Amino acid sequence: MGLMENTLTEEPLEGASTAEVKRLVKNWRALLDLMPQMVLLVRDDFFIEYLNRQAKELLGDQRGKRCSDGLCGCDANCHLCPLKAAFSQEDKGEPLFYTKIGAMDVELSVVPFQGYSGDLLRMVLMRDVTTIKRQEQELKSFNNDVEGILRIKINELKENELVRRKLAHEVNILKRKMKSAEQDDGMIGSSRAMRSVREMIYQVADSDANILIVGESGTGKELVADALRAHSSRCDKTFLKVNCSAIHENLLESDLFGYEKGAFTGAAARQKGKFEIVDGGTIFLDEIGDISPRMQASLLRVLQSGELIRVGGNSSVKVDVRILAATNVDLGKAVQEGKFRLDLYYRLNIVQIAIPPLRDRKEDIVELASHFVKHYRRAFKKDIDFLPSRIIDRLLLHDWPGNVRELENVIQRAVLMSKNKVITEQDLVFDQSTEGTAGNSYFKDVLHLIPGSSLKDLVIRFENDVISHMLAANNGNVVQVSRDLDIGKTALYDKMKRLKISAKQLKKERVK
């Protein structure tokens, strides 16, 4: 037996007194009983020689039993016996070994030593780690749960971010629509034709597509360009307008694309063109149909590659510019005649917005005229109250070859020349240059009313104009007008009543 074993089992030691042996046994047992770990002394044949107090309390008194019988209940040849496995780990140099004894999780530590007689003994230190293992498992489960919860929350945040972005996009769209509904875009008119133009503007404004605005002179192409830019994502970026027909051909290229130092006489330094200045913004090229073939080629390069070359330069400059172009020229016809490049036409004509002439939307004339009256009565400090019906009739009869610009000029002149609070027919003067060979003839105006009007309606309008004109000329004298028109006074009063013509009102206007 070894020293430790002999001491703990009270077997006599050679050369030691009985009292000394008892003292050593008592001291070792007292020391081991105080240890919180379970201590077992196991022989090489796996018989248990000793258990301390902690081991006896947890495992029972297993002295004299094989560990396979006392600990795991397996047979003597079991290779899964906890102590056999621990001894195997100890042989490999592993200091700790974890196993289960019954329902208890145990941490094993083996301390080998050689007995006095040369036999192999092992002191086994065991610690109950059931609670620790349970807590570790709970912590692991908690960590797994936390990771799972975090993954779920992260996915929810990602989904919420996508929803937030989608909602933000929809809110921005709604804001732009509300802004479009509330904003005064300068375009007057609520006719079906103008509603279609506005809908087209709001639909394409936020894209970066090039827009070609077509329409006769004076229809308001520049106002459409303003509205397109105002409702686009580039609304806070630079916006420049260029009238291509107002700049000489030799200067237009350098004005748009810039020039290098020494490119021509007077080019003392490099100069940026309008395309570079407006980089990131929008440029409006009015009268695009009037540019030269050389300018068409240079503009095509910008549209195709987003690059320009300054006059006198060799290197290209990258620019990001949205182009809005306008023309009153039939570019399709110009392409057929070889005056305009087909490839440039296709590049410009991604989206086309056609503005109808005023003669095709005469229902907007009253609204436009009222707008111009309000504007110019403030500008000229005139106290104009309203437009008489006969003046409105004259405006509706006119063909308006100059479109809205002509209407504005006529109203501006009428407000300026009016002497009273009401515009009279004497104040309403149409440009003779726009009237053609027929001049300002009443008959030509009536002809425009024939489509869609019955003969009865035309006769009523004619009677209204004639009676109103005669009453105005005779200062509201019904008797005199009845004589001039060779109609009875009673019949004349009946017609005036039916046509809602007031002689007293005409006298008041005449006095004013």
C-alpha cells in the first residue's frame, strides 16, 4: 500500500508507532472532510478504498466496491465507466474530465501517485457541477434566444426601413401633387386641352427625360418649361433659358459649350458655357428648330454621351443636364426636308408636350382676359371693375393668330387706354397685322362661330350685337334706335328683354 492509502485506512506503517499512525490518519481525514469536493481513493483495479464526507453524502458509502458497481452500475468490463474514462483522459494529459454519475454532472480531476509497495493509486477529486451546467445551458439557450430575437428584430428593422422608404416616396409624390394643385404655374385655363397639358407635365416632370414642347408662337411654351422644372427633382438646381434664335450662330456654340483660351480673338481666358454652369440642373432651349447643322451635331454629342467639347478645346467635359426644348417649327417636316437631323430629333423628342392654340380652347379666353385685366389694372392703377358681355363676345369671335400673347397685348392696351371703369369697344383694338386680308371684319368673326352653332343662335347673337351697338351709339335712346332699325318700339323692348339688354345700363356706362 502507498503512504496515503496506508495512512487513510489506518494500516500500520513500517517503523511508525501506532500513535503516530492514528495522528496522521486523523489529520488527513479531517483535512479531506473539510474539502468541498468529493474525494475518492481508487486502486489500480478500480476498487474504491476511501471516500471523504462530501463524497459519502452525495454518492453513499462505496468503500470496498468497484467503481463500476458503486458509481455507474455497469459491469466490470464497461469501457464507459466514468472513472475508467477519467483515467484514460488523465493518461492523455487532460487535467479535467466531465461526466455524469446518475443524474449528476461531475467534474473529475485525477491525481496519480505510486504506492509504498509500488502499486498504482489514484486520488479522484470530483465536483458536482450540475447546477453550473444547468446555468450554462440556460445561459446558452438565453444567448441563442437573444441572437434569434436580435435576428428577428434586425429583419423587422430592415422591413420597417423598406416600408419607411416606400412611405417616404409616396409622401413625396403626394407632396408634389399637392404642390402642383396649389402652386400658381402661370398657366391660365381650365379647358380640357389645358388639363391634359397639366396632367402630362405632372406625369413626366420628375423624370430626367428630355422634353420637346411644341406649339404656335404665343401659346406659352416657356410657362410649360417653368412648370416642368418646378415639379422636377432638379427644382432646387440651376435653371437657364436660352433663346437659340436670339444668339448669332457663331456665338451660340461658345455660349452653350464654353471656349478655351486663345480659341478666337478676344478669348483671353477659359470660359465655361451654359451647359457647364447648369451642370446638375436644367436648361431650356427655346426655338430649337432654328439652330444650324453644326450646332445640331454638337448638341447631339451632349445628348448621346453627356459630354461636350469647348470651342478650341481637345478634351471632353462630362456634364449632367436635363434638356427642355421648344419650337414652333414642325420638326418632323424639317427632318423630311433635310433641315434637321433625324437622330437629334429622336433624342429631343423622348416626350412631346403639345400646347393647343388659343382658337382651339376658346373656353379659356374669359379666364385669361380676367387674369390680364387684374394684372394690368394694378400695373396701370386703373379701376376696372369687369368686362362687359359685348367685350367678351368680341374676344370670343376673334381668331387669335397670336394666341395668348396677342390676347395679353390686346387687354394690356385696352386697360391702359380705358377712360372709365369699364372697357369699351373703342378701347378694344386688334392688331391689323394679324387679321389677314379681311381685316378686323365682323363677318370674319361670325364665320368662326358657324361650326357647332345653329342659324337661330347666330341670328340671336347678331341681333344682340346690332341692338347693343345702336343703343350705345345713341346713348341708350330706344326711340331713336327703333327708328334707325325700322322696328316698333314695343317689339324692340321685347327683343331687349329677351336678350337681357338694359338701355339704362348703357346710359350709365356712357356717362362714366
